[in-house]
Amino acid sequence: MNILAILIPVSLTLGGLGLLAFLWSLRSDQYDDLDGAAWRILLDDETPPVDVDQRPETDHPAGS
């Protein structure tokens, strides 16, 4: 029974922290654009990725 005197305040504190984190996320506009990231993943990039074999080589050796 003594453990309940510890667990109940701890659980209420954790629940309050979760509620505060949720309210912070609402106020900092975390949920404004829910579809934007889903559509951005489907769009083509502006610049094509550089192929490793086509990179220009340097004229000097790595040791000098």
C-alpha cells in the first residue's frame, strides 16, 4: 500500500508533463501542415544527386 503513495504522484506528474508537451506543440504550430511532408517526399529534387564515379578528382595527392 505504501507504494501507491509514490506511484500516484509520479503518474500524475508524468501525465501533467505529457499534457504540457502537447500544449506546447499546439502553440508552436507543429500540426499546421500535416500533408506537406507527405507531398514533399513525392516531389523531384531540384538538383540531381552527384554520382561518386563522376566527381572531379583533385590534382594533388592526399598526403601532400
